[in-house]
Amino acid sequence: MSNCRKLVGSVWCDFLLGAHRQDLFPWLTVPRGDPDMSNMTMVLLLLLAAATCTAAADMPAGVDISDIEERSEDPGQNNDYFRRGLDPKAQGAEACLVYKGESYRGKLATTVTGKKCQRWASQTPHSHKYRPDKYESDGLNENYCRNPDGHSAPWCYTMDMGKRWEYCNVPGCDCVNYKGTTYRGTIAVTKSGKTCQPWASQTPHSHKYTPVKYLNYGLDQNYCRNPSGNAMPWCYTTDPGKKWDYCDIPGCECVEGTGATYRGTVAVTKSGTPCQRWDSSSPHKPGYTPPDGKDHNYCRNPSRAAMPWCYTTDPGKRWEVCDIAPCECRMGKGTSYRGTVAVTKSGKTCQRWDSKSPHKPYYKPQDRKDHNYCRNPDGQAQPWCYTTDPGTRWEFCDIPGCGDSMGDVIPML
């Protein structure tokens, strides 16, 4: 019965009170401004509830109706969610390519064929709508390559009158955030020094992670990737005696939440004081040990403090926090989220909000429609988007909450 009540509650709240109700049941309407539903609507509701309870009778306790739909289409192992790492813009303002490069803020200003980029503030030689004053958060300063519209890579309008625009050759970031599922760099050797096997090859090891089956995971060439949601990027090796191994890719320089998962190489505090090695007792005897080992002096957060920190090499200052930029996150349900994550929690690419293919949108974001970024226009539990998969109309996006798991514990004095 508890499972039945849970499902009926989900139907009532999610379908009848606004969350995709029109998408899933366009014939079921609730009069606006009227707290009492019409008799016909109530009858339909009761029929829907009864059908839901009947379907729930044989379900194990704790199963949520949304889990049934989403888990059935998840490409991950064991039908489990990829919990984190699917954030296309997780690196913050980058000087290298992460996913489609929406977060790229480097200074490359020439296209793949060597053409000079036109300034975004200029309408000569090509007129366009992507002006810095209209797209303030997209870094359209100077004439640098950018991706304000969710293309497959950064691009720019060119100074060649015969070529309106062209893509730019921005190198992939050779660093990872958390599990590194968005890593698109070119490291192709494992931490033990073994060369990676191309993902399209079944020799010397046969496997299921092929570029054809896993389109959104960058399985080109033999570069280290993480299509399975493992702890970090990995690859199959060309050594017949070693099927696969993890790759040693440095962490990117930004923190998610309190930075408990930060694995970057910042080794100086916010005041500029160098960090003391964690395995050293001079000048300070450490009271904490980082989860990734002690043989370094990188900023970490083993104490659940508000941000990464380190013991310092200054005898007069035991410890200090480090100044590392935060990664993208959401506040609460993410109704105010204006980031550029454009992929769902299962790895599906988001459909543009102004597009009607493959799905006709019912909801539209408050900021603007000419993008495919995850948003929460209807007060769902978290940001979501319509997908480019004809078989999946919409899905939630995996954007961490700002300050998730934040604790009040501070380093030992």
C-alpha cells in the first residue's frame, strides 16, 4: 500500500499539478485559477490512480515510477545511474576543450583553415545575432573562438567575405573532474604505461564499448575515456595479458561543492603561501590525511571543511584555504540555473528549446530558447531537458547542488 500511495502521490504532483502533465496527458487538464477540479477531471484522476495502484501491486517497495522509466534506458552497467561527471562545463572557464567547448575561454582566434576570426562586437564583414551585449555570459569578447549556440565545437565568424563562419581547432583538456566522464583529451596510455587499444577495435580484447553503441562518449581513436561511469578514465590495452587499466590524468583546477573530490594540483594557499607536503611533519604535524595519498602538497579537503585547504610551509600559519574556482552547480531545484550543461544524466544530448524535433516542447526556459542547456522551467526536482533521442522525450540532468555535503568541520589546529 505504501508503494501504491507513493506512486499515486507522484502522479498527482508530477502529472496533474504541472510537471510534464501536458506532455504526457494532454487530455487531462486542471482549470486555471480554480482550486476545485471539474467532475470529469476528478473521474479521470480516480481512474488513473486506480490503474497506477493496480500496476504497483507487484512492484518491490521503494521503487519510484520515474526510476522505472529512466533506468530502463540507461546505457550504464547494472542499469544504474551515472551519478556524476556528465557535466559538459564542469571545468569552469577553460583554455581547452571540454565536451562541446561551451566553457572555452581561451584566446584562439583562427579557424581550422587558418582564417582570422571576426570580432563578436562587429557586424563586418558578416552580420549576426551573437553580440556581447545580448550573450553576456558566453565570453564574446574580442574575436576569440567561442560556442554560444551549442554547436559541436567552438567556432567564429571569419574575416573572409566568402566564408561566413568556421570551426576552430581547440585542443581537448588533458585533465579530469571527478570521474572524468566528460574528458575529451588525447592521453592514450594507462598509468602503468601500456598503450590504449582503439575503441573501434576488438583486438586484442573484445568489448561492448564501441563508438557505434556509445555515441556521446568520445570513443574516437584510442584515447582514455570513461563510458562506464568508473572511478576515472580508462582504456582497454594493447597488451593481451592486461585487458584494461586506468589512465593517469591530472585533475582539473576547479572544485565541486566543498571540494571533497578535488584532485587538481594547486599547491598554494589564497594568500600565496606554499603548501606543506601531507607526508611531512615540518613545520606542522598533520592531523588529516587526503584520500588520494600523502606524497604531495596539493590542496585537498579531507576534513569536510568549506573548501580545499592545506598545511602551510609558514611556521606561523598552520593551515589556510586555497583559492580554487568553483565548478558549475545549481542552487536548490535549479530554477535559477543558467549554466551550459547540455547532456542528461544518462549521457543523452539535449534538444534545443526552440526546436520541435524530435520532440515538440511544452515548456520553455525563462532566459531564452536558442540553446539546448538544461533548465527547470516547471519547478521539477532538478534541471532537465528534452533529448535528441526520439525514444526519450525528456530526462533529468546531473548537475551537483552548490554546497552539496558541506560540513562545518575545520582542519585540526
